Amino acid sequence: MSRGVKNILATTTGIIFVGGLIGVVAAWLQQAGNPANMAICVACFGRDIAGAIGLHRAAVVQYLRPEILGFVLGSFGAALVFKEFKPTGGSSPLIRFVLGMIAMIGALVFLGCPWRVILRLAGGDGNALFGLGGLIVGVWIGTLFFKKGFNLGRSQGQSISAGLMLPLIMAGLLVLRFLFPPIPGEAQSGVLWYSIQGPGASYAPLAISLAVGLGIGFLAQRSRFCTMGAIRDVILFNQWYLMFGFLALLVAALGANMVLGQFHPGFEGQPIAHTMWFWNFAGMVVAGLAFALAGGCPGRQLFMSGEGNSDAAIFVLGSLVGAAVAHNFGLASSAQGIGPHGMAAVIISMLVLLGIGITHCKR
Amino acid sequence: MKPTTLDARGLSCPQPVLLAFQAMREMGSGHLEILVDNEASQENVRRAVVSQGWTPTITKLNENDYVLRCEKS
């Protein structure tokens, strides 16, 4: 592959294209059947996958989201084509697992990953402003740790099988989805769980979801699209490359929502959202700090997993377990507000993150 | 003068860029060599040094590693 072709997407124009495309596709996926103002939320969809394989039993959020499987497999494909597939790992795996858990718990207190912060804003959900504020503060706290020399240690080259593990797990889940498709009115099909009602019952046709996932996975691997990195690089270095992708996603989704009649400004009654502003903020502070310490938003962790990065893969597995814990222990929010133990979850998560941060600073 | 060398291999985002900024600030000008072990880090570090007025020459050392030889007079 020539170098000219290789780097087109890793330019400012390239990342604006990728961010914009994700925004338009997200708006369109809602027309195709995905939940409103969610479309392709990595946290929500990870949570749905945890439900689909029975890690939690929240009946309304169980669906094996093909988009997420596609993200990893699409990135894996791009990494193979462009010779960037490189099995690495061994940089504080257990810490990364816990960061994944906490990131998911924080995101489920707010009800969304950074992508959904943007998509909720683009749909007119004012509560997402507090989520955005929290995300920025969380990442900012992360940059303070970076300035103190925060480092989870160097990764090393690993065996090919280590790098293939998460792509293979995703491929295996995809096989299950083909073997056990949803049966109308049934909560179970073979080994997979499905929602009969609620957000988990809203989904685009398999072919569309999978194609979108694979496409975005491929393009995002090339462009290094990362929403946490966007905020971090502006705060830390005044580098705007990733931020252009972030802003393009917002502008494109907003425009597409306007055109499709999906823009409904307000705070009350927004789809799959609650109005407890402080916990929207605090949940995302926790998530933002966890993303920052782990070196990528949940989407980017999926894309890096596809490149053979088993540190990112461990974060992903931690986030699935975090989703299960969040629902099993009543930490996750719903449209009615935060869960019965949501406050405790935010406080404990914050303390754990600060502990991880302090103990990994060199200076 | 012998160039200052930074080994950023195996470091995850944003460490390579952070180290590069730190070195450029301390040196002001001169000859800086930065080793990275993946394409994404190479791109990030390149953007960072260019933004500070340094001129990088990028060489692929082997299957994984790159060296960015950066100069500023």
C-alpha cells in the first residue's frame, strides 16, 4: 500500500470526514431502528451486549449490538490491510480492567459514552451539557496526572494469538448472532438474551448495523478518531487535530437531525436520559478521568483492540463486567434518575481513580 | 553535537507526545531523535514537533519502529 493512500485519513480533512460521517450515519441509524439520541453509543451498546450474553439481567437492555462487533472487526481489517496489526500488551492489565469497569459505571450514571454526549446534544438534550462539562473536567483531572508523570508502564510485543483474542471473541459473538437470531416476542433465542421492550428492543436490521460498524471501525482505525483524546490534546498541548473530528461529529449529527426532524431541544422527557444535573456531571467526571488514564475513549479502545492491542482489549472486557455490575448492583441510571446505589458508585469510583492516578506518578 | 534521543517505544498515548514537548521545551533548538513503535505515535509526534517549528525526518527502522530526527536552528 502506498504511503500516499495510507495517510489520507490521518489528516485534518480526513478526521473531519470521519467525524462527520459518524454523525450523519448515527442520525440515520435512528431512522433505521436504533434507540433515539443513542444510535451508536459505545457504553450503551456494550451494556446491551453484556445483557445479551447474560452478564446482567436488566430485561430492557439486552441485545448483541452488531455495531460494536463491527468496530473491532473493521479496525482489525484496516490494521491487516495497512500492516498495522501488531500484538502488544502487558502495560498494567489489571489496572486497565478496573479502569474499563469504572469508565462504564460512570458512563451509565450519566447514560452514555462521549459519543452519546455529542449525539444527545445534537438531538437537543440539554442534560448532555452537564455530561459534556463532566467529561471535560474528568479529562482535565487526567491531564494533571499526566503532568505529574502518570504512566501505566511500557507495553511489549506479544504473541499473535494475544493480539487476535478480542477480534476472535467478537467474531465468535457474531457467529452466535447468526445462529440465534431474535424471535419476535421471545426473551431468549438459544444462548442469547433479547429485550422485548425498551431500548434493547430498538435496533436497525442486522446487515445495516454490521455494515456501519465495520465501516466506522475501518475508518476510525485509519484516522485515530478519539473523543477523549480530542479534549485531552487541546488541554494538554493545544493540539486540535482530534478535536476537529469531535466537532465534525457534533455539527454533522446536528445538521442531520434537523433535516430528519430529530432535533427536539429541552431538558425534560429526553430519550433514555434523566434530569439530575449533578449526577449527569459527576458520572461523566468519573468516566472522563477513567478514559484519560486508560488512554482512550471506549470507541478508541475497541479500535485499538482490533490493532492487536491487548491492553485496550482488557479495558473492553472490564467495561463489559462494569456494565454487568452497574445493572446487577443498581448503580446504573434510568429515565427516572440515578440508580439506588449510583451515588455510592460515583464516590467509590472517584476514590479508586485518584488512588490509581497517584500511585502511577513518577515525580 | 550529539543528538538528544528519546525512546518512546511501548508508551501509550499521550506519553510520546508529552515527552517530545518536554524535550523541545528544554532544548529550545538543536537536534532531537525520537523513537516510537507504531504508526499512530509517529503521526502524533510528527504533528507535535511541526507545531513547535521543528523539522522532522522520519525513517522506518524495522517492521515496527520509527525514528523521527527533528531539527530546529
